[in-house]
Amino acid sequence: MDAITTLLFIPRTIGNDMIRPSIGLLLLSLLCCAEKGSADEPRQNRYNVLFIAVDDLRPELGCYGVGAAQSPRIDRFAESAVLFERHYVQVATCGASRYALLTGRSPANSGVTRNNNALYGLATEQQPGAQSLPELFRRSGYQTVCIGKISHTPDGRVFEYNGKGDGRPELPHAWEELATPFGPWKRGWGTFFAYADGKHREDGGGHAQLMEFVVKKDDDLPDGMMASEAITHLQQLAQRDEPFFMGLGFFKPHLPFVAPLQDWLAVEDAQITLPPQGKIDSPHWHGSGEFFRYKNPFGPRPLDADAQLQARRGYYACVRYVDRQIGRVLDALEELELTDDTIVVVWGDHGWHLGEQQIWGKHSPFERATHSPLLIRVPGVSKPGLKTAALAETIDLYPTLVELCQPKFQQTRWPLDGKSLAPVLTGEQEQVREAAVSFWGGAVSVRTPTHRLIVSGKNVELYDHSEEPDAMQNVAAEAPELVKRLRQYVPGAARR
């Protein structure tokens, strides 16, 4: 049997799961072996990884067809990457979404359906298998660097909003460096809730403005500082022989809406079309407590049309700001000649309602809260500029990166629940899953290309998204057969 035929029949083990590599990736493995002069041992640690996470980023980007958004740098990146039009997170809240990403576990198995602090419960002693994605890469010889919010806390250390905590790493044994710069804000949560000049929401000064656009320079705010820190680290990593895994987690457009003045001036007259008005009739509607805890300049609820436009412009200003920071880092990657050796992922940790269904925020099982951007570029493998309608879940990223990078150490503490997206990236398959499943508290949400089923106890909701992303009408009673079919994707007792 020749070398290519042999490779086609070798399954690969990830955790307790067996995964058969795609043909394109196996051929790439063969070429890598040839480069080393041996066809018997596959080349390992194949790529660097730059993983960029953006908090509260919904697909409000030019490359997703939103004309009012100003995101030229991500749009440019999309031309060289694969853009997933239907990526859905496991949970529509920061910590639980990132728990699923980092552990590779579905909430159906982990039970983490809303707990922001779930990662605090990881074992502090190193386990036989890696407890998190960056730990697995570190144990494979990668230099691992965390800048910003990759896990729940904004700097990877366990501290509460008020600063109390022991400061231990939130992800045990994962990062060589926790390199988030604090600047005048002095600590992690200060940078996360930052206003200009070192002020922040949790400093006891009563700072709670919903929006602030006063600074002139990008590095006058934390996201700019983190982009600069990432560039400095890339310059250092480029001089090393070991591969690297950099987690770079930007804060904006998370509340409060704070960005440089230039970004507000660029969007203050933006033409924005508001979504259909009205409050959805569902037990999962909520009163947007996170949004309305800030000093709101817009008047009483529900917000009128002018107030909604201003709030949306504040969000767009923050998107414009973070887009520029991502562009700065990607430019540095290219200037350092690292592009051909580095997988780049841009991921939103969940979506965000911008007034749709009279919700401002996340924390729902609906479309706007669970749908977020996902773009992946794999040098020599992914199809540049491909926009795929393949359904994808956040937990799919872990097995995808393992299959693509082939890190030396591949034992995981728990089986990985996701499916590798590699066949979609290469164009070999149009999809790897028929439905995407999300969770919020006691609700399970099943998204297909056309519908969303939400099951919570005896409550059943079905929304037709084939024409309207913000469908308001529950059509479950009108489509019992479809409800029955989609229930097969609901795990465990919730299926009944």
C-alpha cells in the first residue's frame, strides 16, 4: 500500500473520539512529511494559532452584508478566510460560551448553561488530559500567550468585579504568559469596564455612562493597548523556533459603549434601518437589565426610534474601533512574515439584541443572542473568500484546530463534543451538521437552516427564520410534525 493510501485509512484520536482526517488535510500531511525527509512520521505542531475573540460581537459587519457597519479590516480579512454565515454559540453569555469553547464540551454534558464562573471549577492540579484548548497546545510545545478576555475574566486571572479574588490563572496550566496591559485602570475588570483616564464602572466613583466618546488615540483605551501589546509579542514570537498560540480577546463592543471620538464622528450620521418593532410574546423575553443599569440618556422604555438609532450608533462606533485594532494586529502578522504559518480565527463569543423584540443585550435563546461571527483562515488549506451557509457551533473550533495543527499532545480530560469544520474549510463538504444547538438556563434551542425550535419544560416555541431573522410568531401549533422532527436534536430529558 503506498503512502497516500495508507494515510487515508489511519483514524486520528482526539480525547475519546475517533476522527478520520479529510483527504485534503491528509495530502497536506504527506507533503509536510516529505519536507522533513520522512514519510513515516507526520509533521506535528503544523501551524501557529492567532485566536481573536470579540465580546458581544454580532454579525454586524460589512462582510456579513450590513451596509451601515464600518468594518473594513475584518472585511478585508474575510477575503482571505472562510466566513461562516450560520455560526451559533453554545450559550448566550460570556463565561458559559467561553467555557464550551475552551473545554470543547456541550452544555448537554457539562451542565454549564449560564454560569459565567464555571471555569473557576477546573482542577488546579494538572490532569492526564488537557482541561482546555490552550493547555493542550502548551503541552505540545507551543508558546501560549493570553492578552485580554479569552476565558471569562478580562486578563485570565480569577478576580471578581470588585477586585476580590486570589488571582490564580482561570485556566490552569494553559498560558506561558498572561500579558494583558492594565494602564491607568490598574486591574483587569477596570480595563473591561473602562472610561477615559483610568475611570471605570467598578472604581466606586459612580461612573455608569452608557456611552462615552472622548479620547483621541486608540491606545488611550484598553483595546488599543491590547493590540499594541499583541504586536510586541508577535515581534518576539517571530524570533523563536517554537510555534505559538496567542489568545487575543478584545472587549468592545461590550457595554459601556466607549471608543475614540473619531469612531463616533464616523457613525453619528449613519443611515440605519431599525428592525420591526414590538415585544416578543415569550417567557424568554427579558427587561435588558444589563443595558438599563447604565445612565441612559434616551428616556423611558421602550426606546423610541431616535433613541434606538443613537444606541445602535454607539454600538457601531465600538465595532469600528475594535475592527481597526484587529487590522493593526493582522498587518503586523503580515509584516513579520508569519501569515503563511499561522491560522487566524476571528470569533464572537455570542450575539446581542439591538432592540429586536424589545431586547437590548444577550441572555436569550433567540437568533440575535446566539448568532455570532466566525471567520477562519488556514494557509494553503481554506478557500479564500468562501462564504459558507454550513451550520457551525462554537464547540466545533476545538477539534478543528486539533485536526489542522496536529499538536503533539492530543489527550483531553473530556471527550470533545464538536465536529471538525476542516472539510468545510477545504470545500470538500458543504456541511458537517444538520442543526446547531444552543442553551440558555433551562431552555434548549435548535437552529436549522430555516427554523428555530426552543424547548423549555412544557413550553415549546417554533420560529420560521426562512424570511425573517427576528421572527416574532410562534408557529409550533401549526407545524407539529416539524416540531417532532427537530426535537430529535434536543438532548436528554428536555426532548420529551
